[in-house]
Amino acid sequence: MSECKSAKNKARCNCSWEPCSRKGLCCDCLAYHWSLGELPACLFPDAVEKTYDRSLRKFIEIYKGKA
């Protein structure tokens, strides 16, 4: 298994939730959000991420029709 590149991941993480313990740990972040029926912050534009609406519905709304 590859070594986690948490420092590199954290540098490009746009999550604005400050007490988040999963920043830079993409596999943990994805598992956490998916368990809630959400997607992680990195899949949303910054302005949308700051609303904390990380729902599948919001993701589809943003990217529907974009290729």
C-alpha cells in the first residue's frame, strides 16, 4: 500500500471546517463523508464548500451538464 501523502494533500485541501481531524487524510475524509451521504469539500468550489452543503444533490446541481 502506498504511503499517505497527508502533507501534500493538506496543502491543497479546501475544507474550511477548522476542527477537522481528517484534513490531509483523504481516505478517512471520504469514508466519513460518504457514511453521511455526502462528498468531501475538495469536490466543491470554494464558495459552495463554505456553505457546508456537501450533499450529492448539491454536487449534481453544480456539475450537471458540465463535461
